[in-house]
Amino acid sequence: MPEPVDIVFAMPHPDDVEITCGGTVAKLVKLGHKVAVLHLTDGEPTPRGSPAIRAEESAAAARILGVSHLETLSLPNRELMDGPAARYAVATALRRLRPKVVVGMAGRTPGASPDHYQAQLILEAARFYSQLTKWDDRFDHTPPHRVDWLWYRPVALAAEQQAWPASFVVDVSDVYEQKIAAISCYQSQFDPERLARLLHRVRARDADDGARAGFQYGELFALPHPWPVQDPLTHFKSLAPVVAPAYVPRAT
């Protein structure tokens, strides 16, 4: 089995992790954490792609971000559906990788692939399945593993405005160009014009998320429960204030 990792980013297609939260992947690697990226499908067929091309692109993006483990499951693109087989496949990967945290997309995207929302449902169930005992035959006889935390990366194109019990923003300003470079690896999916439009939207969203927390660029994550803090004062004293500094007039 592979060496255990600290966190798994699990999303349906190659390029989903990079577009939504590639900055956080790079930031966690920079901080010394072991990060895995799990693509639920190979993303094919697409008009200009192929399984081999997509594998090369995702491997190049993973090298840029510095991930410890990259894996692509054989679940079907375009027909990804929550159900027992998909739950078993993802839970088996979690039992092998043994992360403390899993991260997935959140939100329905009726203007884009329905795989996005199905992946959310699959990951939620797989996190639960991962810890189950007396069911090892469904998970290649891998040992049970409890995933302590589930983070959502809300989708910008979601159909509904979602209210979460808690959210937080990761400062990705210092690794932001790694995110841009990783997204740019997917040349089969984004010709220069389409890539420019995508990067414009990505930068705008990340600048907005970052500004809300006092960062140049940030990536917002949500939790399915309140944020647990044992010592709130120490927690917030350790952070730079979000409010802008007081205005100091120029000396005349």
C-alpha cells in the first residue's frame, strides 16, 4: 500500500482540483504536508483529449503542485453516479491512503457537468464507508480507516446560494502562480482563448475570496458543522487582522 498522506483532494475530473483549489494543494505541500490528489474519472471522452493525454496533463500539474500521490480511478466520466460501486471504489482509495482530511467539491452545476454534484455525494458516503468493519471484501480487504475531517470547496457555478455552518479561507498568495501553471497544463481542454477566459474568472474569484480575509488571493472552504476552536482568543491573536489599517494622512 502507498505511504499514508495527510490530506486527499478527491474530485471527478482531471483539472477540477487545480481549478478550484490548486493553490491550497501547493500551500500545504510548501508547509510540509503529504498531499494526495484523487481523480474519480479520467475525464474522457472529450473533443480534443484522450486518456493518455489527460494522464500526461494531470501528471504535469501534480509535479508543479508537488503532490505526494496522484491517482485516477476508473469510474465513468459523464455517467458518474452515486451508488454502491462508486462508494466502494473511493472508500477503498481512502482506506489505502489513510488521510486525516478529505476535500471535495460542493454544489450542483446544471450549466456544467452533473458529475460534480455526484462526486460530492460519493465522497460523503465513501468517507463513512471507509471506517466500516466486517465489510472488508468490498474494499479489497484494506483495513478500516476513519477520516476525521471533510472539507468542501463550494463550486462557483453552483445553482443555489449555500449557507454553511462554517467556512475558512486559505492564503494562497505566495503559491498562486503554481496554481495558474497547473491549470495551464490542461491544453487539451483549454485552447489559449478559453484558457484566458478561465484564468480571468479564477483569478477574480480567488481575489474576492482572499480580500474577504485580508489576502491577495485566497481559496474558501466550507465545513458541514461549526468550526471547532478550543481557545478562540489565541486562535485569532495569531492571525493578521482582516480590517484595513487606519488611514494616515501624508505629511505636508
